[in-house]
Amino acid sequence: MPDDAVTAASPAAADAASPQGQRRRIIFPSSIGTSGTPAFQDRVALFNEIGPDTVFMMGDNPALAPMPEKPTLADFFRYRLFPRGVNHLLQSAALARKAGLEEKVVLACLLHDIGFAGFMGSDHGYWGAQLIGPYVDEEVSWAVRYHQALRFFPDESVGYGYPAAYLRYFGPDYVPPPYIQEEYKAARKHRWYMSARMITVYDVYAFDPNAVVHLEEFTDLIGRHFKQPKEGLGFDGSPVAHMWRTIIWPNNFL
């Protein structure tokens, strides 16, 4: 197949095969990723570049690893999630398993930052919980959602203090917004509180750059507790299939 040149608003061109013919394909940066930056308005100029030999990106971006026709959860870990985020998730799950936690909580640790590693940082606990909701036990998705609020509040009974990293990230005067404070209060009263709290416990210690944990160590766990659709994630008609497709094709114009 002939080559296409792939460009974006901040040009990082690459040659790649494309079924669209020998055309230059432009990545139109998303609103959510550029709002509040000069790139948000700069996108308008990209429309002036469209013509017979230049089109907007649709379908597979050859700069990304190709996904299988029926992608599994493991495929997303291997080919789409942010590698540093994957390392963190694997470390977190490994620490939880070593501590003897039940498998559902280990799975929650394995998936707790999937929203951040594959989608976005803002409200990543909510995005992650929604993304995995149809495929896991309700307790798992609940814990993933509520770990986002709990991480801002200590629980000395399990040895969890306010993360030192947050003092660096947000400053010593940062106060979580009211909705996070309310979610924390609600979670404290819930029967699954400790499942979400354990995510925070095995979250803060899972950033060792030298630790090596392989995804294959959790193959059986995933097989027992993650309901992999036979059609592949993104193609099973679930209420969140579009989210998985967005991760497969993150650079699609529409």
C-alpha cells in the first residue's frame, strides 16, 4: 500500500501505510485535550489544509500498534495504555496479591487507573469505573470509582497517609473540591469501603521504576473475573463500547 504522511497541530510527521491512498492525514487534536491552551484555537487553521491530497485522520493511525479484530483487555494493556501507567497498575496488583487480598480487590488494583492510562486524568476514577462496569463485579467498579476520592483522605487504621507526592503535585494548600469531599463521606459509610481503600494503600507504593511485573502473571485472574465479550471490547454493543473504540482509534476526526 502507498504511504501517507501523518501530521498534527504540533507537527510530528511520520510516513505510514494507508488504504486511503497516498494522502497526507492530519490529526485534529481533541477539544478535551487542548481546551485552555493555544492549540485549541490553532485547530481552526487545519481546515485550510484539507484538499485532494490531505484529509483528516480516520481509522488506524499507523503510528500506533495495530489492534486485533476482537481486542481483549490484555490487548489494551499491551498496545494502548500509557506504558508507565501499565507498570504502575501491574505493581499495584502484585503488591495487593502478595498481601493476600481477595482476587476481586487485586483485580480492582490492576484496573484502578485504567481511565488515566487510557483515557484522561480528570475524574479518572469515574471514567475507569464506567469503562469496566459491564465486565466486572459491581464491587470492583465501585472500588475503582471511589478510590479517586479516598486517595485525598488519610486512614491511619490501615497505614494510609496523605501522599507526599500530592504535596508536590498540587501544593500544601490544596483542598479537594466539595464533590470529592462528599464522595469520601459516602464511601466511608459503604460496605465496600475497604475495597476502595485497599486500592489507595497499594497505589502509593507502586511506583518503583525498577520493578518488573508481567501482565501474564494475571492472565488467570483476568479470565476468572473479567467478562471478556466474544465480539471484542468496543464491538459488543455495550453502553461503554464507544469508550473502548475511542481508545482503539484515539485520533479519529469523527
